[in-house]
Amino acid sequence: MPSLQRLLLHLVFLLATVSAAPSQYCLFGLPRDEIDFCMAVSLYHNHSTSAHDVYLSLAVRRSATQSNGTSLGWTAIGTGPKMAGSLMFVLYGDPEASEAKPTLSVRTVKAGHSRPAQVTQQDTGKQLDVRILETTWKKAEDGLYVATASIVCYACSEWMGTEISPESVSQPWIWAWNKQQDMKAFAPDQQLEAHSMVDGYGYFYVDMKAATSHHSDGFPTFNVTGEDSNIGTSDRPIKEAKTGLWQKLLSRPLAHLHGFFMMTAFLLLFPVGAVAIRSGSEKSFKYHWVIQASAMVSALCGAIVAIVMSDKVFGSPHQIAGVVIVSLLLVQAVLGWRHHVDFIRIFRRTWISYAHISLGFVILVSGWANVIGGLVLYGFSKFGIAMLALFILLEAAGVGAWSFLARRRSMSRGTIHKETPESSAAYFALEDIPESDEEDDAAEERGLMQKRND
């Protein structure tokens, strides 16, 4: 009986070893002057530390005919869904420098969206140990240079930043690159210039569980079979491909909630409110302020969600712009209220009125731009962003056309150049123009009926 148990254990161990295969992710962007790299990863359970070691192979292709020099740029990948807490591997160098090997720098970001710095003993803790075993330049048959690096991260599952889980079937990773920075110094602590905000960074997801085994057999090798050489990896969360819309929304609930509030405010309610004020209805101003108040509430809710999910409020241009826009919304509300109070008292526009109109235009256009910026930051597809930009252009044209036609209608009725207090009050007042005797008396005290008698 004991021998049978040992045999079963050996079979289970053998099956676990055979079934584990490296996960591989590749982006072939060199023909389009974009990032071009492959990574392959394997995990092994280290029985002496009870943690998991990570073996990583990284390859970066670079053109041998770069007109602006072969030492320009860097390529990086990192664990986790964002820069803060990520364990990053940055590869750079010059293939034409004599006896110069590629530099592989291990870095992290402690908070926000700041410049990555080299990891320290304080970052790694007692068990974790990252070693760079080899970096080389190779010249391929097609004339391209290929930088390769082999890295082992002992006890990598003990990383104190974002979680590196050997049980995850959809472990998030990030990538970024810069093609302009001169990296001739080759120092492992050389400061990095920022990546581009368009096509300069992205995300992918790795099935770490499928790449995990109990036996280490060296660094994973690349298995490039064509344009799509991804194995156990995906551009989208792997669980998402197997689940429905509800599960997709739950994968990043705060980000989706933030986007819902902001898109509702700036793509729906604010434009509708702008149209309502030019509707020609007797209750146009009521519709306007009710809709705009609802839009402001939606925008404030979106801002609160953004602050909750952010490590640093001013961490990116999108966040900075968002704070400015929301602050201007509060100013806009005060201007709108003050405009109404002054108008029903003196029956004409003041500088506050024109400031309210101009600021509203600035906020709406800025909000549209920042919605697009947020989707870029989220990693939304280029096609989806292009379609949204087209929708915004059509919406802007529609709002502009509606305002133009409303002005033409008003001019045809003679209400632009000869605006009466009665029509203005009906257009801008929160309440309808009084019609009962008691309301007429109240209006007379404000000066309206006195103007009629004159």
C-alpha cells in the first residue's frame, strides 16, 4: 500500500511537470515603427522557501538602419496593472557599441505615475532576489538587432508591491517604451524619460497558473510561429473572454463606474442642457438648470470615484485636467445662479451672463477632450476611441446647428435686437411670468409691471 501511494504521488508530480508550459506574449510592431518585443515566463515552486521563483526571458527587436542612431530608446515590461508597485524590467543599449551588452535594469515605482527607480533591498525584502544571468545582442538574418535577457526572480511571489500570484489565470502585466531617449550611458540607474501617452504603453494578461510547475528546467524559450505567437496570454483579461458583459464590468468596477458618470455628464446631460436653453419653450430655463444640475451631480460622483481609486490625485494629465474641470463646474454653477438673480432684477445681461456662457463652452469642450484622454489611459481600442471622437464631433455640430437655428428663429421674430423684459424674464426666470393678480402685484414691486405701465 505505501508503495502504491508513492507511485501515485510520482504520477501526479510527473503530470504537473509535463502540463506546465511557459506563457508567452509578443508584440510585433517594428514594421509600423512601434514597440516590438517577446516575453516568456515560467514559475517554479521552491520547496526550500515555500515561495515561487519566476524565470523570465525577454527579447527586443530593433532596426539596424535607424537614421537617428541605434542607441535610442528603451523597452520595459512589469508585473501588475499599473506602475505603482510594479516589478519592472527595462532593456536598453546600443548594438553597435564595441563590446557593449544590453543593459537590463530592474526598477519599481513606489507611488503614482512617477519615474521608475532601481529596486533596493528595502523593496525586495529578505527572501526575494532578482538576478540578471545574461544579456546579449544578436544580429538576425533579416538585418535586425535582437537584444535578449534572462532573468530569474527567486521568491518572486513574495514581492511586496503588486501581487505576483502563481495561482492567477489572468495576471496583469504592463509594457512601455520610448524610442527617442539617448541611452548611450548604458548605466543601470540611468534616468528614464517618459513614454509616449499614445502607443507608448499598454497591458497584457498572463496565465501564471498554466506556467507553474514543481520542477525547474531552465529559462523558457520562445516559440514564435507567426504574427500571433501568444501562448497563455491575452491583450484582455483572460477570464473576460470566457464570461459575459456583467463579469467584464466587475473586473474593474471603479474605473467603469467613473467612466459611466463622466460620459453621462459630458456626452449626454451637458449637451442636452445646452440645447434645452435654446428650445424656445416657456420652461426652457427650468429644463436647462434641472438638466445641468443633474449633469453636475454625475460629474461630482465621477470625480469622487476617481479620487477613491487613485493613488495620487495629480498623478497624470488626465487627472489634473479632471480636477480643473470639476472645479470650474462649481464656479459655473455660481455664475449661473448669479446671472439669474441679476437678470430678473435688471432685465438685461451683465458680464456675469457672458462669463457663464463662455465658461460653459470651455467646460464642455474640455470635458469631451478629457473623456477621450481617460479612454486612452484606460487602454481602450483605437477604433473605439476614433468612433467616440466622431460621435463628439457630430454632437458638437448638432449643438452648434441647434443654437444657430434658434438664433435665426429669434431674429425672425425680432427678439434678438429688441428683447423685451417680459420675454427675457420668461426665458431666464426660474418661475413663469406671473399671471394672477397677486403675482402681478409681486412683480410690480420688482419693477416689471412698472415698466409695462410706462
